[in-house]
Amino acid sequence: MAELKVTRKVSPGSPGSLKEQLRYRDKLLAVRYLADGQGRYVKTAEIVIYDRQG
């Protein structure tokens, strides 16, 4: 299996992140698209799990 490389990174609210923004709301930090050059594509969502204040 070839290594996955980031082909695109989008911020919340940008085209390509709208479905994830509806699902994760304000916890969404970024959406990344990855590819390995052999036809495998992966979409990941970076979300906040825990946020400690003070």
C-alpha cells in the first residue's frame, strides 16, 4: 500500500467541508483530502474532542 499524501486542506465553511460542518458544527477544524497515486482517496475531518478553559 502506497503512502497517502494530502492533496487539499479546507477550512470549515469552504466548499468541500459543508457536509462535515453540518455534522460536527463548531468542533470542526479542517477537512483534508488524501490520495496515494494508485486510485485510493480518503477524506478526513479534524475535530475538537476536548477543550479545557482556564
